[in-house]
Amino acid sequence: MRLVSPFPIVACLLAAAALAGCATTHDAGWTGKGAMPFDAAQSDCDSKTKDLPAGKQREAAFDQCMEEHGWRRP
């Protein structure tokens, strides 16, 4: 019987634990720690900012809303 080193398994478990504390999404590089699900946050913030004029004002309001839900742009 060949013994298998526990190092690769332990390394994978430690890496998974480290990544579990941070939520990420591929949408424009948003990151969140303890954030609500991204799609739900995005939908809520879209509905709250949809009546603002397009441009910097809407983007700033959207970013602030997302931060309130735990998401931040890089």
C-alpha cells in the first residue's frame, strides 16, 4: 500500500478557506466581503438608480448602493 502525503490536501483546504472569506465576481472586477449575492445587489441598485440621469451621477449612486450591499469596485 502506497501512502499519500497529506500536504496537497491540506494546502488545498487552506487555500479554499482563505478564498471563502472574499466573494468575487467577474462583473467589472467587483469584490465583496460578507456581501449579499451579487445579482441581487446589482438588481436592487439598478432599480434604485434607474431614474437618475445617465453619467457620473448615476454611476456614483450605483457604486454607493453596491457598497451598502458589501460590494466594491477595484
